[in-house]
Amino acid sequence: MTPNPVLHLLHRTRPNPSLHFRLADPSDVTSLYDIRQAAIRRLSLTHLSECEAAAWAERGGVPRVEQAITKDEVWVARLGPQLVGWLHRAANSIEGLYVSPPAARQGVGTALVMLAESHIAQRGHPLVILESSLNAVRFYLRLGYAPAGTQCSSAAVAMSKHLEAAQRRR
């Protein structure tokens, strides 16, 4: 039996044995919305004013989270019984990554990105694209992403990462 590369990836990247991943379902909407709100309002303040962070956090609201779950792929990270982060993926694009502030800088975001990269590679895409908030640019640079040459807005940077051929064949 061939080992499942996604399970191997999760085992390899999981910083804490209590950290688990699953696809989101409609019952997660409120928790995911709350994580998004807290992450934006607290973690983006290194590059945005409180007013700018609040305006960004309010964009889309609950309907945005509902649409992401029904239309695309949303992975949640759970630490024990608590949801601590989530990633929204559409085709080869990471549409959003949010980690609860108390769980930030503990490997949750890295593990979610690596999970998304694995799924993107399995679908044969050679490139991952995303728009990074300014506070997350260094995080994505550490994961091998590079600026795509254009700044999306005053608060976002287009970034991409070429996946290795071996990763795409898994």
C-alpha cells in the first residue's frame, strides 16, 4: 500500500500532536468568522491602523466565510477541541489564511499552507498564488514565496511560489 502523501505531510509539519486538520463544514462559519476578525484586528496592527484593520475585518462578513466553504476548499486547524486557524483555497490560489492570535507563531499557519500546497500540487498546478497582507509578507517569504512584481493595493502584495515537479507528482 502506498503511503498517503497528505497524511505524511501533516505528520511532518504538525508542530503539536494535538493539532489536527479537517475540511470545514457549515457549522464552522461562526468560529471561522471570529478567528478572521481576531486575526485581522490584532495581528495586522504592525502595518495597519486600528481603523484600517477594522474596515478590512468587516469586509465580506459571515457571507464571505459561508461562500468559501460552499464554493471552494476550506481547511481548519484544531488544537484539542478548539479551532485555531483556517485556510481558504481555490484552484491554485490561497485566498485567505487566518490564525487565532493566541495560536499565532506556533506553526499553525505554516502547516495549513503546506497542506494547501500539497493539494494544489496533487491537482497538477505548478504555481501557487496569493495576495499577502503586509504583516504576513515575511511569513510567506520564509515559506519560499516571492513577490510577483505587482503590489495589489496599499495593504496587499501579490506573491507566488513554484512547486517542484516531484511535489506535483505525489
